[in-house]
Amino acid sequence: MSRFPRAEMPRLAAAARAGFTLIEVLLAMAIMAAITGVMWVSIGAMFETRDYMDERFERYQIMRVAMNRIAREIATAYIAGPANGGEPLPGKEGEALREQIESGQMRQLSEPVQFAMIGREDSLNFTSLGHIRTLAGEPTSEHAEIGYYIQRRRDDQGDWHDALMRREDTTLDDDITKGGQIYMMIPNIKKIEFEYWDTGPVKVGTMEEMVKEGRWIRTWDTTREEFSGRLPPRVRVQITLPSSDPRGRDEVFTMQTEIGITEVLEF
């Protein structure tokens, strides 16, 4: 015999048959879909932010290493004259030295060695004491011919970009613009600009002191008489990278470095 009163049986049977209506199920599914969509958008934005920050970190890391190396190598640039294996300097002094060599009064090298700086607005080649020996027993000194220039290259995805290339030649030859090993420093660059500080002519000041008025110039070529036997005391380098955001602006990085030895080595 049932423990529920007979009068309660119809109501309990109706409650047992009751469930969710179709509207309630559709409403619950809509709420779950909305919550899932919001969570998916948030997770996607989080991953995009992570990828963007990783790309920015890698870009700045490449720039930091590249600019530190460029500054160190330019700072150790030097030129040498015939006493150290270099060629006669351009101009009147160079002509006199060349005559001495040709007459046999000075030692004639079988393979002339050229020490110079040939700097343009978008490229730079020079002799430097910036070579670092990384291999045990490497038959090289600190001397190297170093060059920076832009070259069009294809990336891993097949797209073409301008890249900053570095050339280093540890052998002494008669052309500082060719030879050696070449590798890529910055994979995607818009342009590089070099400027050279020229102290200009020396003038006498009103207080009996020597005053030099300098200016930034776009070319420095020690094979020309104008720059014979001297290097610029400072070099300014400006590197422009294309924006990583299609709607953003280009990024510009600028630095200056001082050259320690600005006069020709003759000792």
C-alpha cells in the first residue's frame, strides 16, 4: 500500500512527467554559445598579443646587437701609410712618397695593402681593429676589412626585403670593398644612412684659441685628397625599419660613435 495519500498521486505523477521546454533549452544553448564566443575572442587576443610582443622583442634584440657591433667596429677604424704597408696618400705628400717608392728609396711591397675608409650615404667600407678571433689557433689578427651595405634578399616565405649585410675580410689585399665573408645583420630594413663629422678648416678665435667649426657630411673617402690621412672623429648611423603594423609608422634608430684613431698611422 502506497504511503502517499490518494489525493496526492495525480499531482506527483504530473511533476514526474514535467521537464525543460524547447524555449528553455534554446535559451541555455544561446547563453553557452555567447560565453564560449567571448572566451574564444579573449584567448585569441591573448595569443595575438603574445606573438606581437615576441616579434617586438626579437626585433629590438636584433637591433641592439647590430648597432652595438657597428659602433664598436667603427670606433676601432684606422688608416695606415706606406711605413705600415699602406699605399701612398693622395695629394702632394702622397706623390712625394710614391716617387720615393718608385726610386727604390723605400721598400716596395709586392702586394700593396690599402688602409682606408670609403664611406657613402648608404654604405661604409673601412679597415678596422675590430676583428674578434672565435676559433682556437685562427691565423688572423685584429685587423679586418669591414663593410656595411643593403642588399635585396628573399626571406623564408619567399617575399623580397632589403637586408643589412656585413662583410668582413681578415686578409690584407688591395681592395677594401671586396672579398671575405658576408652575412645578414638585419633581415628587414628600409634604409641605412651614414653621416661623418668634418671639423672643417681651423680658425683663430678672439681669445687666441683654436676654434673648429664642424658639420655633418654624407661622404668620407680617404682615397681623395680632401680626406687624405684622416678619419672623421664621429660617425652617425641611422637605421630605419618598416613598421610591423601595416597602419603604423616606420621605426628609426640613431646612434653616434667616436673613432679613437683619426690620424694616419706612421711609426
